[in-house]
Amino acid sequence: MGNWRDSGTLIGTFLFLLCSPPLSACPAACTCSAGEVDCTEHELHEVPQNLPANTSTLWLDYNFITTLRPGSFLFLPVLLRLSLPHNHLETIHSKALVGLGTLQELDLSNNYLTVLTSEAFLPLTSLVTLNLGSNRLGELEPRVLYTLPQLQALFLNSNPWVCTCSIQPLWHWLSHNREKMKEKSLLLCTSPDQLNKYPIMAFRNESFRQCWENSLFVQDYAFFLLIGPFSFLASIFLCIFMGSVTVACHNKESHSWRRFSVCKWH
């Protein structure tokens, strides 16, 4: 009986180890101590795998990481701070940040990001601070920010913002969340040329009046979508009608001429 229990315990332990997150030693390119993992300046091209499960702070500054791949941070259930500035980061996969539900601070500054998707940031339900400064963002969909319910501090400075009508949704979010914006004075337009270095926060509702006047509403698009096929069908029916009338008139004239010719003959 005792051997049976011992065997069951061993099997249970084996299954637990099989299904549990990896409890590996510190990656060779990093130094680890008391939940802090420092992988700064090690010429890394991707996020190290098999990081300690108790990692609460992860430093990846000054490397050559270009892409955050799906599941880059799995099995880090207590990660609070993730630092990735001064890499070559261009792409964040929509599943790259899965598992970071406890993350409170994310630094993505000084990279090459041009586009961000709201799907990628959905897992970050506890994020308090987000630094996107010094990237290559020309615009930013507010949906990215709406996915962060706990956000309190946002850095967007030193990006090449394109201040056309497309900037209006972001300006609207910023106007209603001024207390969350940091370094507001550095949030400047880059293009068009006439607005170069113009502060985005200096815009007003009236600044976008031309966008409203030139915009088309849904019913306008519906009208243009319907008018084309309708005009095409109308032209077909008109051609058929005119052709029928022409043929009928021709037949009538021919019939009248024949009757006239017969009467004259007689």
C-alpha cells in the first residue's frame, strides 16, 4: 500500500513539473537577483527565453531587438516592469504581450515603431505607465489607449506626428486626458510643413472645422454606391425603350407605305 502511494506521489510530481512554467536558471546573457533580470547591452536580437518565473523587473535596454514575437513573455506571472528602450523595435505582434496582466510599467521609447494595434495591448489590464517617446509614430489610434483602463502616465514626445485630419481622434483623447499626458510641450507636429513644430495640444475644435466640412457621412457614401448601379440599369432600360420605339415607328412607317403603295396601284 505504501509503495502504491509513493508511486502516485511520484507520478503527481512528474505531471506538475511537466505542466508548470519553466523554473530555469538565469539566461547566460543576463544577470539575475531578487526578481530583477538585467539583460542590458548584450547585443540581443530577441527576448531571451526561459526567464525565471519570479521575474518582477526585466531590463532589455540597448540591444538589437527588432520584433516582439508571439508569447515573448509567457510564464512571467509577476512581471511589473518591462524596459525595452534603445532597441531597433519595429513590430509588436498582436500576441506578443500575452501573459502580462500584472505589468504596471512599459518603456518602449527610442525605437522604430510606426504602427501600434489595440489587440497587442489588450493583455495589459494593469498598466499604469506607458512610454512611447522617440519612435516613428505619425499617428496613433486612440483604441490603443482605450484598452488600458489603469493608465495614468503616457509619454508620446519626439515622434514625427502628422497633423492632418487623421490626428483629430488622438487629439480628442489627449484633450480629455490631459492629466495623463507627460511632457505635453514636446508633443509637436512634424508635417505638413506649415505646422512643423506646432504643439498638438494647442489645437481647438475649430482647428478641425475644414475636416468636418469636407467629410462625407455614411449616407453620402451609400448614395454614391447606389447611384452608379442605378444609373447603369437606367441607361440599359432607356436604350431598350428607345430601341423598341424606333423599331415600332419603323414598322409603322413601313406598313403605312405599303398601304399607300397598294392604294395607288389600284
